[in-house]
Amino acid sequence: MRLMKCCCCVSLQFGTMLFGCIFGLMDFYLGSLGIYYVTRDKMPHVFVKFFDKMDARYCVFWFSVIFYLMAFSDLLLITGAMTKNTSCLGPWLIVNFIVLICTIATALLSAIAVLRIGILMYAMLVVNSFYDELTS
């Protein structure tokens, strides 16, 4: 399935850049928040309970690193959309497909995950449509 416009009114290029900005800011914020918790040694009780059998600081640190890598992928998406370079769009699609699979696997744990799945699927559809537009 291929879209012609993002949200029925804006171009696929602008929609791709918009999703890159939204996901990039969110991923950078979550990575920074995790690093804050690790450096200040202030783990919320939810994290300690979730990582019951593991060292919570260690797990939160590695999740923060992953969020920073995802933010870099979002930066590549924005750059690729601005320059119409398809080689920068591919990594974002691959990374977020893996994130989508992991989110689907954890959807039973949180109602917010279901909302994230819907938004991520639509974002992937927009980016994939823009990728198809550039390659055809």
C-alpha cells in the first residue's frame, strides 16, 4: 500500500521529516532521562520492579544507549528526506521495524504500547511511501 499524502494534506517529504523530528525528540529525551537516572542513582520504583532480577542501573543505561542510536537513526531520516537520499531512509525503516516487532511483543504489558504501535505503523507507511516515490 502506498500513500500519496501524509495526513491527507501535507507532502510525504514533509510528513517524513515531521515523523523524524517527533521520534527524534522523543528518543533523545528518553535516552537523556535514562542517563539522568543512572548518573543520579535515582531509579523510579517502577524500573527497579520491572528489572527485578537484574541490575536496574545497568539495564537503564543500555536502554538509553539504544534510544540515542534510535535518535541518530531519526536524524538520518530527516537528512535523507531533506536531500531526497534513499540510502538514509532505509536504516530508519529497518530500525523501526525491529522496534515495532518488540513493541508488539510487549503490547500486553501496557496500553500505551498499543497507541505506539498504531503511530509507528502509520509513520512507517509514510516513510515507505516516500521511499517508493523516490525510487520510482
